Amino acid sequence: MFNAFLSRLTQPQPGPLTDDDARLALAALLVRLARSDDDYADTEMSRIDKVLAERYGLSPFEAAGLRARAEDLEAEAPDTVRFTRAIKDAVPYDHRLGVVQALWSVALADGQRSQDEDSLLRLVVSLLGISDVDSARARQKAAKS
């Protein structure tokens, strides 16, 4: 289902993503983070839906649908390193910074920061080319929301 999308995303020189593809790819990163500790909790799913609805102006139904598609993509996506680097090459910095804030929001949704989530977040932040300072600011904003 997502083979063509993944093929475009992981080409040596991926082109800019369409808005729909960027939404899907970034939602898949949120899902990957939420699943990283092997406890994909309802609170994390709800937080992902909320983030998607607010970020993209979606209804709750549309946000849940995007998350469901992202869950399927995440299951088929290549390793995190290739997937995230491809997103970095195709998505502007400001949008990636917003994704980092959303990732922190999901990581903090269940009230627990697992080592698996922290490790994946550090990796993703680095691969997305986000500075440690910007990541810390994004975490602070996420904690307040």
C-alpha cells in the first residue's frame, strides 16, 4: 500500500513531500515513538490524534484516520535512521521543529518517560537536524500543553 510512497521517500535525492505525504510521514514518526516502549497506550493514541487535529486543522475523525494510516506506514517503514533522514531531506526545518515538539508531547502523554522513548527521541532529533537547544525548548513547550 505504501510501497510507492516509501520508495519516493528513501530515494538518494528525495524531492519535497506533498502536504499529505509530509503529514503521513510525520504522523508515522509519532506512532513509532509511541510504540518504541512496547506500550502503545490509549493516552498516546489520543495525544497523537490531538496533535494531528491541532497541527493540521483536522476533525477528530480525520485525525484518527490519519493516525490509522500512519500506524500502517510505520509498520512498513524502513529503519528509523533511513526513514528520519529521508524526512529531514524533504521537510523544512521549521516543520521538523514542530514535529519534535509533537514527539515530546507524545512521549510525555502517559506521564512516564521510558528509556526506549528517550533513546528514540535523541536519535530522531539528531537525524532531523534539530539542535539540542531547540529540542529542549520543544520539550518545555510540550510539557506545558
